Amino acid sequence: MTTATRLALAPLALFLTMPAQAVADAPHAGPHFSGTLSGGVLDVDDRDSDLWAFKAEAGVDGLYRVNDDLRIRYELVGDFANAINSVDAQTWTPGAHAQEEGEIYVRTARVFLLTDYGSLGLQPRAPSGFWGQIYRNIDTFEYNRLHKQTGQNAIFGQSEQGTDVLSYGSPKFHGFRFIAAALTPDNHNGEELDVVTGRLVYDQGPLNAGIGHTRIDTPAGDGYDLTRTSFGLGYDFGMIRLGGVYEHNDDRADSTNRGFDAWGVNASARFTDAWSASLGYAENDNPGDADNSNVTGIVRHHFNDRVYAFLEAASYQNSDDNLATGISVSF
């Protein structure tokens, strides 16, 4: 185990060695069990239609109040979509980027130490807060989500899932919050910190915004040879929400050319309690013939707050168009 790993796990080890009675006597909100199953039919050009699990998650979370100065939040979520779907080069499913087909993917496994001075996150597996906060306004679709791990659908370089994440989040101040994180997914490259990120986000009233910077150490160069800067903005007008994101990837390695820009815009509307829709456009200028653009639209019929039916269609400039329809149920 590396020095950095030992330091990262020290607060967790301290928690785990607390006297059992002290933890047992602490007020505990939880455990809370929840999940989502979104299933239907996926039709991709030049591929047979397939019954598809667009999302299949179940997990548990809770909060311990140790004392007036320390609270501990935990979360464990399993993703079953990869074990359900038959993935190939034309499709993607959560977890497929790192798992063998048929395996259950542990999407979230993390502990947060919460204080008045901010939060320390110990996250062996976690959804990317960077994606969730800065790209949130264009991530409004069931299947065409456009992040790095969506295979041929990827428009942006930002991943939606992170591993081995040590994070710090400042307290919220007048809507602003700063979050810094270090990721160590590669344990054999001689670098203690493979990825370092920082972002400043604002979320108050109808306006949300965020700007962030990521530095990535890759085998292709010496040191942090790939950097990414992202800016996201959204505004809620009531019935209509508008948003956009811009991403700049800078390649500093001499032997490769991975730098590109990407951007997207999105409009979402809630017409009535029963009907909503989103329309988005995104494109990138990847080198060579790898550039791509996308138009996606979705219509949802909401039966209640936890159940809705959807019809989604997407068209790509240089990859396969698709049609997705189904029902989503949350509990």
C-alpha cells in the first residue's frame, strides 16, 4: 500500500476502530434503500432491436451523527445494467468500460466525513461529481448521455464514473462551493496521483454554473500531459430550463494528438404534471475522422413522481443513430 493510500484511508480506519457502543448510541438516519429500473427497447442502426436496461440500480445510504462536529454519510449502490444487457461495439451500458459482460458493477462505494469546515470524501467508486455538477444541464436523456464512457456515442472527454477518489468540498457560501479531488486508478505507473481536479460551482435560485480544471497523467507523456477545462451554465425559467457546457482538452504529449473541443446546449420543458420533453445538440472536433455531432430529443409521460414512460431519438453525424423507448420506475 502506498503512502498516499495510507493517508487517504486513515480517517476511515479511525472511524472503523471507534468503540462499537459509541457508534451504536449515535443518532442514525437510515439505512435508506432506493433504486431505479429503466427498461425498454433499444433500436440502433444496422443492429437488431434489443430489450434493454437503460438503468438498473439499487443501493443503501445513511447518516451517522457522531457528535456536534462530525457526521458520517455512507452510500453503497450496485448497477445491474451490465449484467442484463448484451453490449457490443455499437452500444454501451454503465460499467461496461471496466467490466466483463455479465458482471454486476459496483457503481458507488463511499464514505463522507462531514464537518462545519467542509467534507472529506473517501470514494473507492463514485459517480463523477465533476460531470454531475458542470455537465448536468445537458445530461437530460436516458441513453444518449454523451460522456466519455458511452462508446461511439461519446462527444465529451469527461468521464461519468470515477474510481479511487479522495475529495474535499468546502462549505457552501452564498451559493458558491469549491471541490478538489485526486484520483489514483492506476497503481503501477509510478505516480501517486494520476488525476487531480478542482472546480468552483454556483447553485442558488434559478441559476447554476460551474468551472473546473482537470490534469491527467497518461503513459503517453511525462507528467500531467493531458488537461481538461470545462464550463457549464444553466437557468431555470420555470416551465423551460436552458443550459450548456463547453469543454477544452489540451494534449501536451509530443507523440500523440488527443486535444479537442466539445460543446453542447439543451432545452428542457415541463409542459404539465404529466408531460415533459428535452432537446439537445452537441458536437466535438476530434482529430482526423473522429469528430462527431449529435441531436437528441426525448418526450416523457409522467404517471407520478416515480414512474414515467419515455421515447428518445438521436441522430449522429459519424456514428449510429438510435431510438430508445421504455418505462422508468424508482423506489
